[in-house]
Amino acid sequence: MDTTNSTAVTLSTADVPRRERHGWLREVIGREYVRVEIGPPADGALFNEMTIHPWQDLRLSVIRSNAIGIERLPGEPYRADQDAYFAVVLLSGRYSLDQQGREVFLRPGDITLYDATRPHRIHCPRSFSKLIVSIPRGMLRERIAGIEHCTALRIPGTEAMGAVASRFLRASAGQAGRMNSREFSALAGHALDLLTLALTSVRPGNFSLSRSRSHSLYRVKAFVERHLAEPGLNAGTVAKGTGLSSRYINDLFKDEETSLMRHVWRRRLDQCGKDLLDPAHAGHSLSEIAFRWGFNDLSHFSRAFRQRFGCSPREYRQHALGPGRR
């Protein structure tokens, strides 16, 4: 039986000759995160270690480093799979982030967010450790209207949603090595839910999407979540349930480059994916899980699931179980 999460990868400057560390670290950060320039510590004693955990659609990184400066310059190219937001939880030391004319200073436990594709500067004047949750841009845009206005803001790790999200992420990282990959993967959705609430709590009220449209979009998404398992959920039922026209609802989703029904299908697929990884549903068939979340055509469910996750529902479940438990 697989009892540990063996999918993590650790990369460390300690495994590289001293004279090669600067170039090696720049290359690794560019490959795993985004292309940047690195300002090493004044004494040249560069040390950086990152442990990267795949986490469903997310990635959770645990990073330890001595003093360092990191800058992403304008115009630097980036790969399509690096089109992401990074949520940072400071574990120890000092950390400042500058992006879009805002500068945030974190204390241990605090959270902030930055856009990996846009210019930013990170300054850590002494040894520190942090977590990074890499979140595909589309996932956050789908969940939070005005997400682009939430970068470089401090979410206190000692109060309200910031405290809940910070503690959950720190506990997940701390226990990752003691969980099997299926258990660890099942936490990803909860982590994203908590980060969504924490980010929403600090989102400015004067972003470009008007408050009325933002409120309407929130109402629509809340209605969808309450009725997600109902096979008859469609544009008409959502319009009737929210008191908004179908045309206006789809216009709201255009701000997030999607449509109402694509949002519904994505949320249903995400819930099916969670159930396939949940030990509580290990005895339930694929069809039971699909029908529970509103799908009424198993072949359509399988095609949509493969498009969303890159494999069939059966393969997804078997991969999570591990070779000893299939």
C-alpha cells in the first residue's frame, strides 16, 4: 500500500558546484515558475531549495533560501503553462513584493498574490522560507471577478479568512510527506476554496467590473453551486432562479472568457474529480459519481472529463490509487 506522497521533486543549489549556482538557479526558476533575473546575496553564499508537489491543477512549492532578490522584467517570454497566479505564504524571515505600483511587506503567516506573467520584484534581505501555490490564471478568473486587482495586497495570516487559509496551507505542506498521493490531492480543492475566500476579503471595491455586475455574477455562481447536482440545470432555470435574463447572464461570463454552461460543466467535472479521489467514494462506480453531479449521458461525461483532465475518469482514479491499490 502506498503510504507516502512520492510525486514531489526537490531541487537544491546544495547539489550544484558553488560557481554554477547562480546560473543553475536562474534556469530552474525559469523552467519551473517564470523567467527572472536573480540578485544573489552580497556575500555570494547563494542557497535555495525548492520542493515541488503536483496538486491536481495546482502546484504547492516549499522554498527555503538565504537572502535573494528576484525580478521579472517587462517583455520576457513565458510558456503557456506558466500563465498563472502565485499565492505566497511566508513561513519565516522577511519578504517584500512590488507589482503594479503596489508594494507589500509580509510577516510570517501572511499571504499575498502576484501575477507571474507581469513585471514584479521580490526582495528578501535575509534567510527565509515560504510556500507558493501556483494557480492557472483561468481557474482564478473563473472564481473571482476582478482578480487582476488582488495582486500585491497583504492578507493577514492572523485573522479571519487569511488565518484559516494560511493555517490550512501550512498544515498541508507540513503533512504532505505523511500522506499518500490520493489523500494529498484531495486537499487541493479545499485549498483553492480557502484562497478564493481570502482573496475576496481584500479585493478592492472599485475594480473595473462594476459592483452591480460583480454582485450579479456572484448570485449566478452561488445559484449554480446550490443546484449543481440537478440534471435540469440550464440557462433557463438559472435565469428564473436569479431573476436575470439569459442574455445578461452570458454577458457576465464573457468578462471571464467563458459561458454559463461551460462554467456549469467545469464545476460538475471538478466535483466528479474530487469524488474520484475521495476515499469515501471508493466503492462508488464512475456512473454513480457522474449521475450524482448532474450528468445524464455517461459517454458525454467521459469525453468532457478527458478534455478537462487529460485522461479518462477510470485512468484518473487508478493513477491516484497507485499501483498497489488498483
